[in-house]
Amino acid sequence: MRRAAGSVPPRGLDRLLRGVRAHLRVWRLPRPDRLVIYTASRSVTAEITQGRPPDRLAALLAWAWSLQGVTATWGHGPAETVTVLVSGRTCSGIGVHVSAAVRLAELGDQVRPGPGGARLACWATGSARLPVGAAEAVTCDELAAVVAHLRAAERREVRAA
């Protein structure tokens, strides 16, 4: 069988798949709703799109805690969304990028006009105030605070009902 120049042999893909599956199993991670595998760079991109907002962000946190060399950013995107991206490596060296998005309305907050007409995302936790299109670094502790805030808000809603 002939392979295209620069292509990865099938056993390289098998090794990568086994590494990702082992990481999921060992850390008991929530399965992503979408997973894209890049054999040439030995990396994966995962998206968490299903579930309630605190569940999506908690799943993202679980992934972050399982990785080494973690960096995380959140940004105020179009359609009034907050997108969080976590990047790092598994202990076997596989690059991992995991993202989740939450609508501002799901966060229970609002978008307010800022100086010069720029819109600002104002999270209830006070953690971030970002113009639309901007992104900044975020820590796992800040994300955990947002998850805790959302879970507390859900508990209050259930008690009120």
C-alpha cells in the first residue's frame, strides 16, 4: 500500500487513539461531544457542547486538571457567548485543546455598554469584563468560581420554585 508523502503510518494513529482513550479512562473524564485528531502534530481538539452551562464548564475544568502545562483563555465572542479554551498535554505528550461555550444569558448576566459604545460582558462573579471579540487568560480557580456561582444560582432557583 502506498502512502502520501508526510502521512502518518496507521500504527501512529492507533497509538494516538489508544493514548487519548487511556487518558479519558484513567482520569474518568467526561466524553467530549466532538473530537478531532491531528496525527501529524500528535494532538486533539475536543468540544463540549451539551448539557447545562455549569456542567459544560465543569467538564472543561475536569479536562484542565488532567493536563500538564495548562493554559486557559476566555473570550467574549459573537452572538453574546463566552468561549473558554483550555490547552495542555497529557502525561504521554499528546497535545490537547478543549473548548466550551456558554451564552451570556445562560450565565444569568447581561451585556452592558462600555466606554465609547463598546459592549462589555459582565459576569456575576465579577471575574471578567471583556469587550466583544477580546480574550484574556483565565485560571482554573476563576473557572471553578464561575461553576460554583452557577450551581448556587441553580439551587436558589429550585428552592424558589
